[in-house]
Amino acid sequence: MHERNIIERNPWWISGNVPEELIGIKRKEYLGKIEERLKDHKLLAILGIRRSGKSTLIYQSIKFLLDNGTNPKNIFYINADDFEKSGRDDLEAALDFCQQKNMVSLKDNKIYVFIDEIQYVRGWQKLLKKYYDLKYASKFIVSGSSSSLIYKNSSESLAGRITFIDVFPLTFREFMQFNGIEIQEAELDFHIIEKLYFDLSSKSNEIMGFLMQYLNIGGFPEWFDVKNEETWFKILAEEYTSLLIYRDIVRIYRIRDPLLLESVFRFVSAHSSERFSYLGIAKQNDGDKETSKQYLFYLARSHLINVSDFYTKSKKASEKKEKKIYFCDLGLKNSIGGRQDIGFDAETAVYLNCLKYVSRYPMGKIFYWLDKKKNETDIIMSCGSLLIPIEVKYRSYIDDSDLKGILSFCQEFSVRNAYVVTKTLIKEREIDGIRFSFIPLWLFLLVF
């Protein structure tokens, strides 16, 4: 890494401030979590798909430290993307230069070290583990686009020494905030949601307009710098795909057949929220089952796709069942695989919202379910001991026969509350002793 690059990456060493253009719009929820974690000594990993806003959160965190009296020379920012090689030596050299330049010591001074795109540094885990175990006074914050890379190529585990924060593309609530419209948070409780519905009724058409835009262009924060659909879809289809596939996954996992990987990626983008089998995907893309399965695993580990398992108490039985697959972002999906039926897009949007919700729970996960007659329950949130079934029916009239799957699930697993996401319908009713809450999509996406 060139020394000039490091100095340019750390403008606060001279000015004492983070340049305004790097700060962006604050995502208060994530910033609050990071600020809290800056107080302890553990390594902190900020994880998420490329361009989901991790670097912006780092700059916002640096501004927070500066605003709260941290010496600018005690904050280092290193971007591993700048390294000519991808080894631990480059990282150590960069850290040595930062210490010499600012006449400080990582061992003796409380230095905040932010390392962006850490997945490009081989052996980084051992280096930071050494600093941690030797009780260096400094705090290390890393960002990366793959959770599996936290442990990849490391013979020593960082367990107990590291905490994680997952960063997602913008939820619809955040999308509204970025458009200057603040909406109060609400719990997943029908009476609270109904009150919010009446409070927002005068704005419902405006919100619906933003929802249609969100379902089209997705939740990457960079949209707010572009704000032109034609340009945006070109960026998504060309730049994002080449970065996400060829720069990240092919390079890091040393993929032997990048064309098959891209083919699987494009296939999934056209079939978000549908069920699949590994053999079926392999046949569709002229690949073998095991390689296709491995590539799907890499895509999932890099946060590009999400896989939903069949809900059952037996893990072995679940493995044999078909999976449901969801793309990471609606705009990226649309730019590669084209628009699906709005029902599929609505379900993908609900799933992504639920994914962020369950991430609050240590063992939180999302499943789907089929009864013996193949009636499906789209989404089952498992939050600790609580099961929350959700059916997405993007239409205004819903008959009892449309609810066979979710009703069957509730009866099978003794669940008393279920949710149905609709187009415009909002009501609560009881069916066979189970309380169903019918909530319009725009409102459901704003709830949490």
C-alpha cells in the first residue's frame, strides 16, 4: 500500500474532520449499535453485501469519535482494496506506517483501527488475535462482505473475541427516511398497526408511490446519489454484478467455473421466492449437483442470496426437502433477471424485511412450510421460542380457501397468531380459534 494512499484515506489527521461527502445519510439503528460496541475491547466485524452502506457507517462512526473528543491521530482507516498483494504483511506495513506517522503505539494508546474489505487480507485473523491476546489498548473494527470469511483460512477461531453487526440494504422504512419521511416504529400488534394505518391514511397514496419505486429500484443507498432509473439499472447490471461475482466470490473462493457461477446467480435472480432443488438448479444451468450446491453456498455466504429451509424439528428431514430462495435486493434482481409477477416481488420484500427482524435474535431464522396437500406457508419467523407465520397474498380480496396452508401450520404447531400481507385489506378476524391479522404490504414493511 502506498503511503500517500493512507494519508489520503485519513483526511482527519490534518483537518480534524471527516469530509461531508463521506458521511451520507445517517442510519441511526446501525450507528447506535456500533457506538455501543466501540466501548468494549472485542474485535467488531461489520458484515453485509458490497455497497450496502458499510463504509459510510465507518465514516459516520469516525465522525462520532471525533465529535466526542477522540484525537484525530488516534483513528486509522485502512482499505484492504488498496493493497497490491493480499497478505498479512501489507496490513502490518500499513499499521506500522500509521503508528510512525502519528507517533502513537497500538499497544499503549487507545487507537481505533478501521479496516475496510478485510476479506482481501489473508491471515488477518491471526494478526488481530495476537493483538487482542497481548491486550493491546487499541480497538479493531473490520468490515467485510462475507460472514464465512471471518473464519476462512484461519486455524485459530476468533470465537469469544469478536462481535458481529449485519448491515442490510435499506428497508422500506429506511427508504422513506432517506426520502425525508419519518414514520414512527410500531410493534407487530394489530391494534397498534391499525392505529398507524389511520394516522398515515392521508399519506397512503404517496407511500404507495414510494413502495412501487422501492419494489423496482431496491434498497442500495447509492440510488440517492444517482436518482435516474436508466443509469441505475445499468450500474446494477454491470458494475455491481462484476464486483459482486468476479471481484468478490471468484477471487476469494477461487472459483473454477465462473461462468457456471454467473449462470446460477442469474437463474436465481429470475426465480426469487420460488422453491427449488439443487438438482433442478444444476440441470437448468448445465452444471453438476455438488458444484451448483457449492456455488449457491458461496452466494449465500456473500449475502447475495438467502435460502429458506422447510420447517421441521428434524434437521435431517429438512435437508431432503426443497428450499426456497430469495434474492438480496429487488433492484439488483430486476436489473439481472427482470421483473417477476408483483406477488413474487411482494414476497421477496416481506422476506427481506423479516430477515432483518430475525437477525435481532441469536438463533433467529426464517423457514417455509408445506402441509401434506402441498398448501404452503410462505414465511415462518423463528424468534427464540416464538413462531410467527406470514402468508403473502398481494390482492384486495382473500378467501378462507387461500389460507389453507397457514391455517394448517397454525393447527399443526399450536400457533395462535398469524399474519397475511395484502394489497389494501386491513382487518382482524378469527378462523378456527386462530387470530389472523390482514395488513397491506406498504404498512407491513413500515412496521419493523
